[in-house]
Amino acid sequence: MREVGIDLVTVGVFSWAALEPSPGEFDFDWLKENLDLLASHDIGADLATATASPPPWMAHLHPETLPRGADGTTLWPGGRQAFCPSSPVFRRYALRLCTQMAQRFASHPSLRMWHVSNELGCHNALCYCDTSADAFRAWLEQRYGDVAQLNAAWGTSFWSQRYRSFDEVLPPRTVTAACNPTQQMDFRRFSSDASLANFTAERDVLHALSPGIPVTTNFMVSEHVKELDYHRWAREVDVVANDHYMTGENAEGHRELAFCSDLVRGLADGGPWLLMETAASAVNWQPRNIAKQPGELLRNSMQHIARGADGVLFFQWRASRFGSERHHAALLPHAGTESRTWREVMELGRVLERLREVVGSRTDNQAAILFDYECWWAVGLDSLPSCDVTYLDQPHAFHRALTDLGVGVDVIHPDQDFSNYRLIIAPTLYTLTDETASRLQAAACGGATVVATYFSAITDKSEHVRPGGYGAALKALVGLSVEEWYPLREHERLAISGGMSSSVWSERVRLDGAEVIFRFADGPVQGEPAVTRHGLGSGAGWYVASRLDQEHLGTLVARIADEAQVRRLGPGSPGLELTERLDGARRWLFAVNHTSDPMALPIEGHDLVTDQPFLGTVKGGGVAVVRY
Ligand code: GLA
């Protein structure tokens, strides 16, 4: 570990069965030995509370702690994380272990950080058992006060669903027909809170018994996980930490990585964060597990650092020979140190050592994309107009368009501060509060350019359709509302004036002050507006009524970014990813070349990767970090 420059190691994540072999009997000696070894080599520990996966004795003694699926299926031990997040029995045992860990190791010299549980909610976020049902009812009572309020919010006059008391309410278990949408949304909110409560309960123990040591848990911000509302979670951790694994089959996976890292920085309120886990090469849990290409390990790691991470950790140190993850990549692979992976790990260690000066620096971007986990949940409900409208699609598409222009982007929640931004993208903000709508309008009046897309401002937080035309809450901003939707057939394509094309969606808008920029050239609303602009104060509100092909969205975004006078970090070539971190007057430009060709970058400064003056070219597949 010292040879590669490792200075922080996560220890003990799935060790409950080894630390507490029988209920109440603890064995910490082996862990102490390992922590002593780390300390003697000046390596810090991100010490897990080890409560991520209860030992088999828990289910044996307390089968009621096992989680259940929506159809009542019990999820048995044999995998990991087989516990109901709302189980008071699980909580009692978990807090006992957490307390023992804190008492035993709070003053160990290796301890740098506490790691509560692990990826809370990874496999058990949505539990439908009777314990969860009780907790859900209590949560609803807290939210609504009395059942009449719940009936109003859930619209239970529809389909004879009126409840006489909270006792009759259930989680959205497998049902005969489409389940009540507000019930589904509330269950998601409740479930995210239930897993979060397991974090805060352990955190409070650790704060009390181990003062001054930061407490975190690893988030799973990626395209794979939508169950946890991390904007609520981020307020509770001392350090924002994320786990990110790419979809190996996606040749453009680095774009999803870039989006996620910007979202994690948003969770950290623009400040630095920690990449708690990623893979040195292939994972083992996708259908085809694609190994990283030469150089990809460095490029991906640098993308995280470029977008605000102050450190990069990997699952796992040494490839295991048994268990479910025996085929998962590791820093030290089965092949040993005579391997490409090891050589690249050594190189990464050297580069990270030279990047120490970047630690603590921030970003100063002028463009933002709004992102809301609740919208992700809502756009994923059943009984919507088209299964082809998916939530991540437009945030990813706009992020890609801006990144290809060399524009640095923040990904933030609609409640976060807009005042830094010249350009704000509000894509598919399906559920929207009046407050967000008026803050967006105020931002435009104050000079910002705001872009909203189709399927925005459709419902309120109770999943009730807003009256007055779709998107009416944004009317003052974009100068239109939407009269009717015309989702397209699978693979159907539309022509739009200006030589553009689109798919998935079209709609008939009702102009109220907006100027038409492009029109639908064919399809169900031929001749009607497809892209509009509404001048407002010293800014503007744009509206995009269809899913433009990426190339054409790129052209449109370039025009809008120019109008908004957003700063570009460089020439803006797709494939050369540019981002900037800064600290007072010191600035570092990160350039990651995802192509195999050398790319020109007209900037002068010192390249921390080569530790040489930067010569104006980033080599094919290479990375430069230029202090300038
Ligand atoms: C998660 C877990 C790790 C490991 C990896 C595999 O991130 O935290 O323990 O299972 O996935 O990719």
C-alpha cells in the first residue's frame, strides 16, 4: 500500500459476523491488529461501524428483521444487507455494535473518519414488510396530521380508496391495477428517510463518543440508484462521499461519470468531496463486465478529481478468491503485481501525489443544471403518457452539450442558490413548487438565461396535475403553456425547422409572449412551435418542446450559451473534457482526452501530471492538469 502511495483505507465494512460472532460476544483483536499495522505505516483508516450486513444469527433469532418485497417475498440471508431499514430490533443491535466500535477505537491513532454502515439502502431501500408498514403509517401521520389530509393529498375519492384511519393504510404492495401515485411517492420519501434514520442514529453515537472525527457514509450517485434522496442526506454527513461504478458496456460511460461527479459536488454545496469507491477495472455485477482500457483508470480518476473530489478510493485492495465478488477488479489483481492494472495503479499513485496542492480548491461555474430525485421518482411512475420519457435523459443530454462546448457545469437541486449562474437549465422538472418557478423567473429578470423543457411543471408535490395548461407555473418565465401532448410511437422521428430532428415527444403549446425560434416541420403538430424564447428583464426563458437529437441540441445549446455569455474553458472539442478548480488566485485546468488523438489546448502553465511546463497538447488518451 505504501508503494502505491495509499494513505487512507476503508476497513471493516462487512465484518459484523467476525466482530460479534454471537450476540453480545465481541472480538476486536484482529481488527486492532490491522489498525495498528496501518498506523505503523502512517496509513489512515476510514473505519466502518460494520453494521452494513447483519450476521446469520440475526435472522435466525429475529426473522422479523428480514426485508420483504412488494409481493410479500421474504429476502433471506445469503447475500448481504438482509434487514428491514425500519426494524427497531436491527437498530438496537446495530447501535450496540456501533457503540462498542466507538468505545474501542475512538482514540486509535489510525482513525481518520467513521464510515457508517455501507451504501445504506443498496439492496433494501424499499421494504414492504409489516414493520415497514407500521413505520410508514407513523411517518404519514407525522406528515399529514389527520387522515382527512392524507385522503385529500392522495386523491382517494378516486377508485374508492378513502381511508377511515391511518391503520388502514399500507405500503404500495403488489396491487391489482395501477397503484395510487401519491401513495407511491410518499412511500419513496418515507423509505429514503428510513434508511437515512439508520445513518443519523449511528452518527449521533459516534459524535458523542468520538468527538472531532468526521462521520460519513458512502452515497451511490449514479445512473443505477434512484431510491435515496441524497439532497436530504447530504445535510447530515460531515463529508460527502460517493461510490461510482460505470456501466462497462457504455462506450461513453465517462459522460455519465462526469454528470454524477458534478451532482455530488452539488450535494457538497460546491465544496470538495471524496470518491469512496470505484473499480480499478471491471466489476462483476453487470451482464458483461468490460475491463478498463489502458489509461482509463487515470482518466476516470482524474475526472472525479477535476469535478471536486479530494481523494480517490477503490473497492477493493486485493482481489478476493472466494465469495460473490471473487471476479471483481481490485487494485492488486489476481494476476499480482506483474500486471497492467498494478502498473497503472502505481502511475495513479504518483500523479495523485503531485496533485496535493489541488486539495480543498473549488469550482466557479456559470452554468447549472437542476436535478431533483423526487422528479426522478415521479417520472418513473406508471400510468404516464410515454414510457420513452425518462428522467435522466435530458439532464444528461444538456450536460453533454455544455461539456462539449468547454463550459463548466454545476448540477444542483432547485432549492439551491441560483445567483452565480448566467445559464440555468431546468430539464424535465416534472414536479415543481411555485417557489422554484418564481425563483427561476426572478433569475431571468436579473439577467440569467433559463431553459425549460417538455414535461416540466406538470404536477405539484402531491402528484396532482397543475391546472391552467401544462407547465402553467412556468408561464411567466417561458411565455407559454402547453395545451396537449403528442407522444410519438417507438422509433418515430420528427423534423424541425432549421434542419433539426427529434424523437419521443411533441406537444401543442399556447404562446403567451414567447417568440418562436423553430417549428415542428412534420408530425402531429406540424407548423406549431418546437423551440421558443421569451425575453424577460435582462435575461430570457427558453422552452424546448421535443427531445432534440443530441447533435441538434448541441447546436441549440451553443447558441443559447453564447447569448448567455457563459465562459468557456477552452476550445470546446467533444472528447476533450475540460474543467477548472480554483483556490483564490490559483487555478488548475483539468483536461482529459477521451480520444486516441492528440488534442490542442492553447494554454500556458505547469502540468502537474508530467511535472513539466505544459506544451499545448494533451496526448491521445492522456490527462493534463495545468496550473495557470
Ligand atoms: C459496492 C459495495 C462494495 C462492492 C462494490 C462492487 O460499492 O460498497 O462492497 O460490493 O459495490 O462494485
